Amino acid sequence: MLIWCIGRRRKMLDPTKLQDWQIAEEAEKSMKSVHRLASEWGILDNELLPYGHHLGKVDYAAVLDRLKERPDGKYIDVTAITPTPLGEGKSTTTIGLVQGLAKRNDKVSGAIRQPSGGPTFNIKGSAAGGGLSQCIPLTPFSLGLTGDIDSVTNAHNLAMVSLTARLQHEATNNDEFLAKRNLRRLNIDPTNVPMRWVIDFCAQSLRDIIIGLGGKNDGYMMRSGFAISVSSEVMAILAIFTSLRDLRERIGRIVVAYDRQGNPITTHDLEVDGAMTAWLVRASNPNLLQTTEGQPVMVHAGPFANIAVGQSSIVADRVALKLSDYHVTESGFGADIGFEKFWNIKCRVSGLRPNCAVIVATVRALKMHGGGPKVVPGKPLDVTYTQSDPALVERGLANLLAHIETVKVSGINPVVCINNFHTDSDEEIAVIKDAVENAGARAAVSRHWLLGGEGALELADAVIDACEEKNDFRLLYEDALSLRARIEKIATEVYGAAGVSYTPEARTKAEAIEADISKSNFATCMVKTHLSLSHDPTLKGRPSGWTLPIRDILVYNGAGFIVPVAGDIKLMPGTSSDPAFRRIDVDVETGKVKGLF
Amino acid sequence: MLIWCIGRRRKMLDPTKLQDWQIAEEAEKSMKSVHRLASEWGILDNELLPYGHHLGKVDYAAVLDRLKERPDGKYIDVTAITPTPLGEGKSTTTIGLVQGLAKRNDKVSGAIRQPSGGPTFNIKGSAAGGGLSQCIPLTPFSLGLTGDIDSVTNAHNLAMVSLTARLQHEATNNDEFLAKRNLRRLNIDPTNVPMRWVIDFCAQSLRDIIIGLGGKNDGYMMRSGFAISVSSEVMAILAIFTSLRDLRERIGRIVVAYDRQGNPITTHDLEVDGAMTAWLVRASNPNLLQTTEGQPVMVHAGPFANIAVGQSSIVADRVALKLSDYHVTESGFGADIGFEKFWNIKCRVSGLRPNCAVIVATVRALKMHGGGPKVVPGKPLDVTYTQSDPALVERGLANLLAHIETVKVSGINPVVCINNFHTDSDEEIAVIKDAVENAGARAAVSRHWLLGGEGALELADAVIDACEEKNDFRLLYEDALSLRARIEKIATEVYGAAGVSYTPEARTKAEAIEADISKSNFATCMVKTHLSLSHDPTLKGRPSGWTLPIRDILVYNGAGFIVPVAGDIKLMPGTSSDPAFRRIDVDVETGKVKGLF
């Protein structure tokens, strides 16, 4: 329906002339009702929780229970080469590939993350894809969707409410008073509270604060701070939980603070874990939206890509794999970050086995790796990036080859998607195709941004071929491997480091963690820049002979993540001097939100 | 359907033996789908935005436009005598009256406020009514509903993000830098920022805080604080806006801070008003739920009852009056607070004309006013309140008579609802009935808590009679009346004060406001305790010979409220030492939330 409609109107829907939101608005005129979308995909009426007419939530537990005997469809991850700071179009390719596959098969779906309100109101640009490959309806997608991030925020902050109120009541009351209320004295150390409050905006002024000023009923005076909601451990859990029971248990293990003896104090100790989970029951159901050509897209969870997996939820993928022959999911950043976490964390927890990984590459990014001038967001692109220079592209290929090798180590088949820009020359494309094929991988040029699904047929066919081919998916390391051996493996076999170094603090922590059998099955979730294969964002291409420096190791007890830190963690971005909210408004006649994209 | 079902199972559904949530759960087994509920009420498919299967939002603009020629139904406000700290059952009576009226007429509806997450997680007890007169589905009602409070929180906090980021960028950049971004220097005075951040929990530790610690990119160091979300001016606006245009304009007039010359800085000056409104487009549509007997209940907005109107939204009532023959809306606290604001603010802004006001009275509260022992929440009720003592009830009647007179001043007909407890004696009831009838008002005993609609027939019939009677509704004061003359009128004619006194600060502010013609049409929104007709919560009955002391006058420029302060304003309640969240949990097999009620 919609394909035809867009096809017929192609002249009107020219993404080189129209803005993304204009294309989305046009596509929304003929988008499917969520009832039709769901029923065509095989979801029963009672499994769909509509939110208005064009999106809804899916009762994942009901679908998984009903279809537990049905084999999964093909599972395709979309990742990328090391990107420029502008990004190389992973979400757009995810949507475009779904649209392309839909030309070959009726049961196709995608999954992407829910965007945070922080960037939406600070930096112009939606996270819903672009051009003729977008996820719609666009306004709710960009503006809180069905409230999952708000629910994460509420669940998280309730833990902080419980902690700070407990600190106050323990400070101002004796043991008898506490015993009457069946409370034991937790002796919380106010100087050792790793958890912050959260808010889903870029609120740098709340990064470091002092709370509890005033009298004895105004809390307990201490340092505190806010992080952005999507960096919350609760959000990390929403992305990787596998059942409501699992969710409940992980929430109860979150460490909020430490007592004066250094023992962890969890949400369970604070008796707030049940109430936190109550906020998450609805949020645990994935959201169902559609591509601009009418295929189902699951949008669920939006965790950070450093201290969490940076990709949409396991339950969304599970449901989609029961309903689809091909399901395309996106993992954040390059294959060193996003795919590595998809592979060794998400698939480990879910038990799902992917069939193929698409590596999105652009001529622009390869030129940067070949030595092109610095790419800075908000500044005009240097002419190097718009004039044909096959030799420069060639010099950048090492980066792409590294990511191809990474995917091959996982035992599945890589497909390189050359995400085509109109400035790319045939010679440049040929250089990439040759190199990819010489490396034993498939390559496809894709013009989904310009043409939608019609432009992604070459990519879709390559992906179908790759999925049919023999597949020997294996995790990079076994659960039994020690923390430092895992880090070594990731650093050398994925990043291409010569070795790993530790600060004394990090080494001490690593030793303690390795000695703690309660954490032996925790996932290893690396923090490293996405702008280089190394830890140094200025090193482009395929750096060699470098050592990965582990500065610190964090533990997220609820999510079950050990986080070795080899890069910056910014948990609260800042609002710039020219933020996007200045241009957002509402048409009071129609109720349409303007300027959001 | 449901009535019959509850009727047939009456023995099982005995509220003296069951908890409220058990009754709600039973009623939910046979509740109407939101599609059926809406279509039976006359809402078209495209005007309903379902949120799951049993509740939804109503596109108020579409309904009001379609039915603009249809006359309004009868408009009934439920208020109360001066309550004990336990409350006298206004929400329960609102729902019960709807159920009772439904036995006489097919087109009946109610409207109540959305509860805040603060009390829900701190104090046990839902705000959805009780016994056989409740609003369902109960879990979403108590747990964020469709996210409106979250949207208010986001809209509000975005203003604070814009303010604090602007303070930082003006402090760290020169005029040329600002001019390049088309920004003028606002010269915000960080010591004169009346707006706080909001969070919808009782978070006393965030009441008074210092923000912006750290370096020059970590905000601007200043005092700040959090209030509970339902006290936000954005929430006040959500309750009284009349169209999207009106909402947009009010949001843009909110004063966030002052510059160093003392001039107000609005959300419009910060260019954040459009983006704030974008958060509110969905939230502006009222939510549709149902009574335990299947009548429609609008739940929309939950503003504070002191610095705002403390009642559900104007748009909810407007829609309901187009669809119903009888629409029952609840106003917070006693008639001195809730009804006075309903009458002189809500009806003034909406232009709607009520037909009748129900004053909820209990034997318990009348005994308190007659001189009974102090009633303290959480402590067992003194035996005085459960043994028959008609003389004590009689001594308390003055309070009830004052509220009857207040309603009569408004020109509409009062109906006293004696909200029956099983401990009430016939003699006590007779004393009340006699006094009410002598005062020229109707009285009805109601047992809706115990029996649902069947128990509210006497009340329903009295209300129908009162609505049929001649009605001469008039505002207490004209728009042209000066601020102090308005305060004088409210104090003497509603509260029964002998006069009004002002602190020098309040007098100076009053003079400035009276001289400012831009504020001449602002509503006058009093702050006074609800526990006495006077400003002193310990004075029960009908105090006389006292003077109302105005300590301060606040201005809410967006809501358009002038707020004379004669009582405490607590914008951030505290979480107690034994909060309700300790007992809230989720059944991981069924997904049901337990302990929320």
C-alpha cells in the first residue's frame, strides 16, 4: 500500500529536496492502523495494547508463550565501521534493509532503540532513520513514545527517594523507633553512594549537587547528582531482561549505596524493589511502530552504549523472531562496540543465535580513516569528502577490514552495506567492493535513503544469501573465563590491541571481582570510545601496537555487568548554547508538533 | 452488566470484609472495553485514543467541535464540610453519585483528579473512591495512568534546563558569541529564581539543594530545589486551559526567573515554551475510565488545592457535559476551598454554569466540629466517633450550615450527602437531616460505599430534584473588583472572617498587583488550611470574630493566578519512616501489581 503510494509520488518524495519530517508526514497519511499492522504480523488482538491508532505495545509474554514451539526467523544485526562523529546511517540502514527484505518476503521486521529526550531537545535530528527509510509515526517516536523512559526514570528515582529518606530517618530516630516500623539500621555511608538521580534531559547543572539543605526533616545533607535517564541501570536492565521474574530479580540486586563497613545496600535492602518493578510492568512490553513502507518495527529500551548494551531489548527481538522470517536489529556504534556487545552480552543472555551481521560503511568514513580532514558536527564538510578520491578511500579500508574480521570471529557471515551518498563515485564504490570481496565477505550498495526498499534490494539479496550460508556462531569467550582474560580477548581479538594495562586501582578491583564467585556469570561490558578501534579517538584506520589502558572497573549488580573503563563515561550530557528546543513548537490549530526533527 | 454482576455476587463483594483492591479486581473481571465504554457514551471511534483495552484518551477538541450545538447536561459539583484529616469520602461520593444517577438516566458521568505518585508511594490508600464505588482499572489509575504527570514533569523541567543552561552560557561567553546564535543576554539573577525543578515523589532531600558544582561546563552554581510535580504551574494550567491555543499561550507566560533589574524572564524569553507545549499535546486529552458499575469517569489533571484549583480539568468537564445528561465533578477539600475555587475560578474560566453542589458530611466530622477528640491519621479513632452521641453531632452542625450558606451565595442548590458509616445511629442521622432541612437545603443519606449505586438512590433523587429547581448561579465577584476587595469578599462571605489583615510585604505586593492592569483578569486563588473554616487548623466548627492574615501574595503568570497566602504551602511533602512502597510488589507470574491500594 504505502510502497505503492510512495512509489507513485516519487517525484514529490525526493529526500534530496524534502526534510525527513516532511517525508514522514507524507508517509503517515497512509500508514497502517496498529491493529492492521499487528494482525498482519500475526499478533492476536488480546496481545496488542494499542496506544492511540498508530502504535501500541505488544504483550511479549503472551506471544512468546503462544508461539514457543515455532522456530525463530533469521536474525540479522546491523553494525558499522568506526564512524565519523556524524554517524554512518545505521538506523536508516536497519529500516531500509527491512523495507528491502519486504520485497522478497512477507514476514520481515526491525528493532531499534527509543531515543532519549536529552539529544532530542538539544541536537536537531531524529533517531528514526532518514530519507525514505524511517520509523513512523515520527512525533511520538521522538517524544516519549508510550512513556517507557518516564517509567524507568520513576523506578530509578524511587530508589533514591527511599535511600535519602532512610538516611534522614536513621539519622533522626533511635533504634526503638526503627524497630517499631520493622526497620533495621542500615548505617548508610552518605559519602559512598554510587547511584545518582536521573532526568531525561541534558541538564549539566544537575551533574554535581548538594542535597538535603534545611532542617532535620529536609533530608540528609550530602553530595549527589543527576545522570540522564537512559544511562540508568534500570534502563540497562530493561534492555536485557528475559522475563518478568528476571526483571524483578535484577531490579532487586541494584546496589544503591554502601554501609559504613563497605557492604553494599541494594534496592532490596531498602524494600523498594517491588515498587520499582511496579513502574516497569507496562514498560516491559515492546512498542510496535512501522517503517515508512509499512513493515513492523519494534522500539524498546534505549540504554547507553558504554555502561550498557546500547541496543533495543531482548524481548523485542525474541517476539519479532517468532513472528518474522527475517528480523533486523541494530546495535550501537561500530562493530568493536555495538556488535561485540550484541554478540557477547545480548546473545549470551538471550540465547538467540544471529545469522548475519551487516556492517554499514560510507565513502565519507573510509576517507576519514584514510587520512581525510577532521569531521566536526555542525561545521561544513571538507571538499575532500564530496570529490572522488578512490586512493583516499583505499587507504581507509583497513578499518572496514578489521570490522569484517571481528564479525567472522563470531562465526557468522558479514555483509558490508555501502550506504550510498550521491557524491560517491563509481570508482570509490568499486574500490570498496573489491576489498570486501577479497576479504571473503559480501558487499552491497544500498540507496534506501533515496529510494526506500527499492533501493535496498541488492543489500536484501546479499543478506538473504548470507543467512542461507553455513553459520558457526560462537561466543568470544566462555562464562568460565576470568575477567582479565576476557578483557584481553576483547582487546586483542576485537580491538586489535597489543595488550592491556591496568591502573593499580583497576587491578585491585579486577582481583576482587575474580575472587567473587557471585559475579562469575556477570557480563563484561567495555567502555571505550566509538570513534577509534583503539581507546584514543584521534587514531583512525586500524591502529596497531597500542595497549588498552583500563583505568577503572565498575560493577552494575542489577544488570549483572562488569564494566572495564578504557574511555570517558559521560552520564550527563550538557545542553548547548543553541539547543534544538528553541525551534520546537506546536501548531495550535492542528496539534502537530513542529521542528522536532 | 456489571451492576447485575455485582448485585448477584453481593455477598462476596462485602466492603466490610474485602479490601478496596479486591473489590476493584472483581469488578475489573467484567469491566467494559474502552471502545464499548466510549461508544455507549457517544464518542466516535476516531475521537478515542485507546491506551490498552480498558482506558483511553478522548480527543476533546474533536468532540467539542462536533457537538458544539448540543446543550450541556446538568453540572454537579461534589464538595464537603470541613473534613477530619482522614477525609470524608468526596471521591467515593462522586463515584457513588454517578452510579446512583445511572439508575435513573443512561447518560451520566463523573470527573476526578489523577493522583500523584508522591502519596501513592508514601501513604497507603488509593484516590479512586472506595468500597463499591471506585474508579477502575485501579492499577493504571494509581500508577501514572497514560503518563500525563510525567509529561507535566518533562515540560516543567525543560524550562529549568533552559534556564540553567542559559545562565551557564551567558556566564562563560561574550556578547559576540551569543549574537552569533541569535541570543540576547538575559542577565538572569540566580538569586531570584522562583521556579523549582519537579519530581512526582515525596523527596524531601531535594527540597533545598545547591546545583552547578564542578567546572565551567557543569552549570552555574546556585541554590535551587525540587517541588512535587502536581504542584507545578504546568499542572495548574493543564487543569484550567480551554483550548490548545490557550494552553500554548499560558505556557509561554510562565515566569521562570527575574533579571538583575527585577524584570520577569518567561519561558517565552527562554524560547522553550513551544517545546514545553510539545510535551503537553497528548496530555491535554482527558483520560476515560469507568466506575465499578460501568459509567464513564474522566480522570484528568491533578493540581494542588492551594496554589491551584485542586480539581480535574475544564476540558474533561466540557466534554462530559456535551455527552451526559448529568455530569458529576469533584472539587478538593471543603466548600470554603474546593467549591469556592470551582465557583470563582474554574467556572469563571470555563464559562460553565453548575446546577447543584453536593456537600459531603459525615457523623464523624460533625462530632469533631462539635468538640470531639483530635482525629490523627494512623492512630485508632477515639470511641466517641463510633458510639451514638446525637448531642455532639448537633454541636458540630454549625460547620455544615456554613458550607450550605456558601453554596447558596453562589445561587445554586446545595444537597447534603450524609455519607453513611455503619456506626452512625438513626438519631444522629435525624439530627443532621432536620438541621439541613431547616436551613432550606436537601439532605440524603447515602450508602454507596456499602452498596454501590443502589445505595446512592436517595442522593441521586435529591440531586435530580435540586437540578430541576430554579438556579441563579452568579460569581462571587466581578472581574473588575480589585484584589483586596476580592480577598475581603472571600474571607467574610465564604470563610466567615471578621476582616483581613496584611503583612507590610503582602500589602506592598497587593498594591503593585492592583496597579498592574495586565493582571486585572487573573484569578484569585487562596491558600488556606482545609482543616478549619479559618486560617487556624485547630479551630473547628464555625469560628467567628477572627481576622484572616495575608502573609504573602504569589503570582503565577502562566496559570493567571494571584495567590494570597494565609496558610502553609508545602510544595514538597516528605517520605515517612514507613512508606507505602515497602508493601508494593509485582506478581511475576501474572504481572499484577500488589499492595498499591
